[in-house]
Amino acid sequence: MDESKLSTGISGLDEMLYGGINRGNVVGLVGPPGSGKTLMSLQFLYKSLTDGNNCLYISGSHSERELVLQSKRYGWDIEPYIENKQLALMCLKPVQFVLRGEEFHLVSNYTDELPRIVNEIKKEVVIIDPITDFIMLCKNEIESRSRLLGLFSMIKDNNSTAFITAEAEAASGITKNAIVEYATDGLLVLRRVQSQDLSEITHVIQIAKMRWIKHMREIRQFDFTDNGIEVYSRYDVLLSG
Ligand SMILES: Nc1ncnc2c1ncn2[C@@H]1O[C@H](COP(=O)(O)OP(=O)(O)O)[C@@H](O)[C@H]1O
Ligand SMILES: [Mg+2]
């Protein structure tokens, strides 16, 4: 394995990337809900751990117990890596409701807390699943752009490699204001497509961009298996419409 690259843990995807993700890159994984972002990020995490990398995994949507249990279902036991401190697993609540007087107030310090954690717990691999709340909690597009670019340059200054998931908006298929698409070095896009006879939904993946390295541009089909995500070598379901 090329030392300058990190395997994604998914052989078909590594093949599309001619080996894996470039170390030092910030790679985005964009897709609608249920498209496999969390699963793919856990698969990449487990592979990075077993390859000997120190990792920081920040979850904004699942508890530690849930992540440990669900990973085990695919044969990925992350607990020993938490115990030996190779993995820092941080489960955060992007927003909380606090009772003040008789009213509930929404409070959040997520846009400060997330960069603080990334900078304090410096690890070779940083995974954030998802970054969506961080963007939504900014007051406007300018703030979200500058905060996201600030976070990404901090990751690069720390010589880390990042894998960051983001929710695609249903109508457009891209993230809010396309900020993640714009700010990342590389972008993996997950989509669901309906077969021509409308009988099934197929999951597909495409590398929309990957700066500095050679990569495939074709759309490939993938599936969820008991061992995680498997990317197939060809795409053979006809699209409808
Ligand atoms: N073993 C499995 N067999 C079939 N489908 C699975 C399996 N594991 C996960 N899935 C599918 O994975 C999806 C959840 O993926 P997830 O990574 O949570 O998506 P996202 O994070 O993009 O919302 C579910 O919609 C489910 O259909
Ligand atoms: Mg998810």
C-alpha cells in the first residue's frame, strides 16, 4: 500500500481512487438520509484503526453506545481502540433545549466546540459525521463558509486527513449552498436511483472531485452487506426517465 494514501476499507472504492484517499486531504461524503454516510464513515474508521492510525471520530447524531453496538454488527469492534486511546470517540449534541423560567430555549456552542475539539485532540485521521448542523447553525452563508474553511485549514495544519459527511438536500442533491462541495479537496457523492422497470432502488457512488490525484469518474453501484458497504465493479441498472 502506498504510504501517502489511506485505504477507505472498501476495495471497490479504493480501486476508483487508485489506492485510497490522499493523506492530508479533506474529503467530503455527500448523500441524502439513509444513503450510507454513517456506515461508510464507520467502515473507513475501522480500516484506519486496524492500519495503525490514531483517529478522532466526532458524531453529531449517534451515541457512543449505539456506534459501538452497530459497528460490531458488521464485525468492527472499536472498543479496544477506545480503551487504548487510539480512538477518541466524541458524541456531541449540536443543539440542546434548556428550560429557563417556563420556556425552553435552544442553545448551542457547536460552531465553537467542534473546532476546539479537533484542535485539542490532534489525530492523524479526523472523521465528522455529519458536518450539516455545524453549517446550519451559522448565521449566514459567509459565516458558514469562513468557519468551514477555518476548520479545514486547522485540520491541514495539524497534518490530519479528514473524512466529513454531509446531508444532501432532497430537491437539489447537494448540501446547503454547496459549501461542502466547494470547500473540500475531494468529494464522494452517494445517490439512490430507481431502476427502469421501477422495481428496485439502487445505490450508486461517484467521485465528483479529488484534487491532486488520478481517479475514476464513472458511476458505480454499491450495496449494503453484513460486512459493510461493497462497491461493485460495474453499474448495470438502467435509470428511469
Ligand atoms: N446489513 C444491511 N443490509 C441491508 N441494508 C443495510 C444494512 N446495513 C445498513 N443498511 C442500510 O443502510 C442505511 C443506513 O445507512 P446510514 O449509514 O445510517 O445512512 P446515512 O448516514 O446516510 O443516513 C439504511 O437505510 C439501510 O437500508
Ligand atoms: Mg448518518
